[in-house]
Amino acid sequence: MLYRFLSGMDRTRFSAQVISMIGAGPYSNRIQELGVPLWSLGMQRGIPNPMGIVRLVRWLREARPDVIQTWMYHADLLGGVAAKLAGNIPVAWGVHQSDMSREGNGWLTLRTIALCSRMSPWLPSRVICSSEASRQVHVSAGYSAKKMMVIPNGFDLEIFKPNPAARRSVRKQLEIPDEAPLVGLLARFHPQKDHRNFVEAAGLLSRMRPDVHFLLCGDGVTPDNAELLQMLQKADILGRCRVLGNRDDVPFLLASLDIVASSSFAESFPVVIGEAMSCEIPCVVTDVGDSALIVGQTGRSVPPKNPKALAFGLHELIQLGHQRRQQLGKAARQRIRAQYDLPDIVRRYENVYEELASVAHHEHENRVAGWAQSSHR
């Protein structure tokens, strides 16, 4: 979403730089290809390093940005502290999840959330949440309610769009019968994504519809993932499940599917749902975060951690038939266009930045005027 935001930013009004806490990630090259400078603090994941703050403060004093946008908890804390030390630069925190459980987070993340909660009344100027569910959860956890606002994720409808050729091509490539229903789960292998829920639901579904096939892809979703392989074997769907790992052709893959599933037990605003809907693919989602709100009447929502409910939700859409699913898919794309179109979302971020920069500018002018008046006396 950060990459998409940068790609849509008005370069005649805004100039951006990105600082990564850790090393280069999968989107680093893409961000730099946009002409956006990208720097790394060189920190190691899960290991607090005070030198990272020192380095960041030095960079901020040199660059003197008008506004800082941080992305996720660790960056919120580090960026907020550094911004204060570098000269009270206004900061907009970014909150992109709604799960604070021990099951879905490491101890360092939970500790960071607690610190951010206590600092939220005075450290950030705004706290931008990607979903209403996320806003509610963080207010309940002690985040300053008056600082919170919601700007959902946005989707590029020129990139994510229907592609009839994708259906034929992917089925041919993966040796799946043309008429076989194909259900996909595109998610990294992480506890919150709850692959076990999906795989158990897929096993139940395959008994109701022996013709159904499944597609899995995402970081860590690979054929050498022993835990995932064991799940697939136990559900007896190994022969009808394609495990593809990370892919750089996600829009093409999504457009090839009949249904997209989201099986998570915790989410804020799952990007893949909006991507699938943009491709006119109906979704069956667990009712976590804003998932059900995003889908609306264009798909189905079911309780989390309930494979039977997920299986029946998928079965219901399969039983509708291809034509009815196409109608749902068209309604889904229209819903994304109306509520989550990327240019509209980018403008909302830009409006926040202009407001924060303007307030900071006036405060600086007042401080200078006050100093001049004091010197004159």
C-alpha cells in the first residue's frame, strides 16, 4: 500500500523519501524506480538498536521534512521519537492491523503497542488507521481517540482488472481442467492468516464438490513448507492444491480464480480482498477487521476459526454458477470504484499532510515572532 500511495502521489506538490528500518525489502527496487529515494537504517528485525534512532535523527535534521508518515508500530515509535528529537517535526502514525493478541504478535510488538498507546496523546499529530475496526481496537487499548482517523487502503483499477485470458492461461499452466472451480488464498504464511482454517475448509469442500481445485501463494507458502504440506496431506487435497510461493503476477493470478478466500483470524483491512474484487472475483471472508464491510453484499462473510462455516460459504458461491458469480464480481468492482479507488485514497493522505505542514508552519512563525518581540524588549 505504501508503494501504491507513492505511485499516485502528486509530484508537483509533494516530494517523498522513504527510510526503511531494516534492509531492502521486496518493494525497495519498485519504490526507487518511482524516483523516490530510499534509505535503510540497517537495523535487524526483532533486535532494538538505539543507534537506529541516532542515525534517523541525524538524517531528519539534514533533510528537514515538513511531515513524517510512519508505517506500522515499530516505525511509529521510532519515527515519533526521532521526529521530536530532530525538531518537533509533525508525524502521522500508520496503524494497519487490529489484532493485539499474544497468538498473533511477538512480545516486542506487544511492548511497542503498549508504549505507543501511552505516547499517542502527545507524540503523533495524527494516527491514521486503515480500517474502522483498527481504530476501535486501538482506542480501546488506550490510543488517543481525538488523534485517530480512518483512511482505508486503495486499489489501482488499471492494474487490478478483469482478464478473461488469465483463466485459460493459468489453468493450462497448472494443468487444471477448464471447467473446474478454482478457489484461491493469497496470503503470507503467518499465524494470523490461519492457513489451517482454509486447508481444513478446503478438505470439507472437496468432499461436497470433488471437482474443486485450490491455489495457494504468498511468502512462505512453498512446496518445501513442511507444516503446510502436513496440513494438505491431512485434508487429503494435496493432489488438487497448487502451492506457488511468492509471485509477481498477482493481478493475473487473481483474475484467473472463481473465488478468493480470506481465512484470517485477525485483520485490519486485508489488501487481497480489494484486489480480488477489483478483478471482479467474489470473495468469502472471515468476519475480522473490516473484511465484511469491504465485501458487503458482493460475497460472503463467515466467523473466523470455523472451517465448516468457511467451507459452506465457498460451496454456496460455487453452487451459484459461473454467470451469477460474474454478476457478483461486477458488483464487487463497482464497490471498490465507489469506496476504495486509489486516487481518492491518495488525496485523503495528501490532505492530511498539507494540514499538518500548514499547522507546523504557523507554529514556527509564531515562535519566531515571539522571539523577535522578546529581543526587541
